[in-house]
Amino acid sequence: MPVTYIFRKSVFPCMLALCAWTAVAGAAYGHSSAQGYGRVSMQGSITDTPCAIAMADRDQTIQLDVATIGELIHNGRGPLRTFSLNLVNCDLDADATSGAVKSHFRTTFDGPSDGELFSVSGATGIGVQIADAAGNVAIPGKALPDGAVVPGDQRLDYTLRLISNHHRLNAGEYHAIVRFKVDYF
């Protein structure tokens, strides 16, 4: 009887350890055989745009004049600066039935916003306002009114200025990053 007791006492824990080791090894083997495999699906399109943006206009830095807090409080805005986007090599397709050219563009400016202004980092109490040549004010992330594409090269003129955002003005150096895109249709 004592022999049976010792046998059960030593064999049973060994059997449990062997079963546990087999389960862990099997699980690890099962996971390792599935590693390194996957699938990526992609789709897209290649479009032919009627114009290109001039290389010099793709990345612009615009230096604004110094504005005083008194000027911003009194006028509510800083000095006006102009900048342009040049569309080059515009090649338009005419409608086969009427012969009319129906290509248009739509410009959208986007970036961090403070209501209808583009946010600045650094000084407080101001934002940046951008408008097109017709006076349409760009709202961050929303397209400006459509314009007609003309054959050859075309210059799109815009203005930029600091505007008081009615928060407390604090002097300091500031900067803003604004992205733009031009869609054709």
C-alpha cells in the first residue's frame, strides 16, 4: 500500500506538468505558423488634371509686417499681404457637342482653425484671414467659390492678414501653417 501511494503522489504531478507543457507548446507552435502572412488591398485612380501648380508656388513662406497691439485693437486687423498660386500648362478639353470649355477649379485652404480664422501659434488674440481676389473669405476646410480654368497659364491671387479674434491680445512672435488644394472638374 505505501508503494501505490508514493507512485500516485509522484506520477500525478508529472502528468499534470506534461499536459500543461504540451498545451503551451501546441499553442505557441500554432501561433508561430500563422505569423508572417497577411494581405493588403489597395485601390486608387490616376487622373489627368487640366493644369499643374507651378513648383515655386507649392511651398510658400509669407512674411507678415510687424503689427502693434494698438493697431490690432484700433483697426481689428493688421496690414494686408498678397500671394498667388500659378496654374501652368492648362490644357482644356472642349465639349464635343457644343465646343464649350467646361473646366473649373475649386481652391480649399485648410489648417488649424479658430472659428472662421486660421489659428496662429505664438502670440494670442489673433488669427489669419485669407481671401480671394473677389473678396470671398476662405473658411478653414471649406472650398472657395468655383473659378473657370483658362488655357495656358493662370494666376490665382489671394490676400492674407491678421485679424483680431476678440480674445486677449498678447504680443509675441507667431506662425501658422495653412495647406491648400486645387480641385478640377
